[in-house]
Amino acid sequence: MTFEDYSKYGKRLPVEGGVAARSRRGGFGRTWWGRALIDAVEAMAEPGRLARGRSYARSGQVVSYRIEPGAVVAEVQGSQPRPFTSAFRVRALREEELDLLIETIRSSPGMLAEIASGALPTGLGPLLLPSTAAELDFDCTCPDPGWPCKHVAAVCYLLAERLDERPREILTLRGLDLDTLIRGIERDPRPVHSDDPYGDETPLPGLPKVEFRSAMDDLDSMLLRRALRMSAEDEASAATGLRELAALYALLRH
């Protein structure tokens, strides 16, 4: 195997207005779906490139991305003058896999209404998430043959954050949409195992608990100290301001 020294291409070029990750440190995926996608990718991909991909995602190197049936296609700025085109691809569900998905939804009271509202039950995870390398593909116009390269890895982490907000996007990645599911349920000649497939008679679930994260956890402490020093008389005053901010956010938590 020939070793390629990618440092010869220079440092990555900064991006103005890129899509920066919300996560500033630690892991990605604040909800079950976002975390599950990352777990699936990290179980099959090369750790070193994934680490560099997290750095790219957090520094806003992804210029833009779009989700389309079977793929997330993005423009990612590297060290070259023009951004690379990177794609994270997921195989569409096969007919028998789609049949099992539809049957699962048909037999679960209220599940279709839950999906129509924008939510996605975690019980569908085994039917929708990729579990083998054969279901995934990564490609990029950069010279790195890694699977995935850091540019596509950055896209994976941004996709996880997108699923945190809109889990139903996983349907698009598997080549589906809500209309396909509804048609499959309504046209299937097999008997419905529930007399309430849309959940009209099902009690509404309780409101979700919002995860609290202090703003101090997401701020870069070095940059915050620098900003405080710009408005403080001395280092001691800046340190006092930092402690008071931390105490304020601690009070807001309660």
C-alpha cells in the first residue's frame, strides 16, 4: 500500500458562512436517531478520518448540503481552491424490507399519525438504519481514497444533527416518503391488525422533556475569556466575570 502525504496539499481553507455543527465538543447526536446514525457509521468507518471529519464539521468546512432520495450531497471546502463534492449514500429499502416496515406501522396503533406529525418511533430503527457496510457508500472528488474521507465524514456528523431535529429525513435516505407509506398501508389487501391505524382513538403522549445544556458547555472558554478581557480592566476582573456567568447559567438551570 502506498502512503500518501496529504500535508503537501496545505491547510484547509477557511469558509465564510459554512454549515457549522452545533456540537462544539464531545459526541454528536443529542437524540436517539442522531446518535444511532453516528453509532452505525462509526462501527464501519476508519476512526482517524472520522476524527478529522468532526473537526471539519465543527469548523464550518461544509459549504452546503442537501438531502435527496438515497443520499446527502455536499460541497466541502478542503485545501484546494474549489470545494470538493462529497456524498454519503444509503441503499434504498428492498421490496421485502419496505413490506416489513409497512406491516410494522399498520399493526401499531397511532404510529402512522406519529410519523405524519414529524416524529419517528425509535422502534423503527432496526428497519431504517444501515447496519452493514453494503448498505452504505461514501464518495468524494478529493484525492483521499479513505472510506470515508474526512470531507464525507463531516457530512455524516452534520446529518446526525439534522436527524436530531427532523428524524423523518431517514425515510428520504432510504428512498421513501410519507405518501409512499400511506399508500402502502391503505392499498395493502391484508387485514389491518389495528382498527385505529391513524391513532384517532389513541391518547396523546406527554410532552417531551427538553434536554438542558448550559450555554457555558457549548462556549469555547478561551474565546470567552478573550472577549471578557476586551471589556475588563484586568485579568482578575475577566476571571470574576467568567465565574459570574457560570453562576448565572447554573441558576437558570433551576
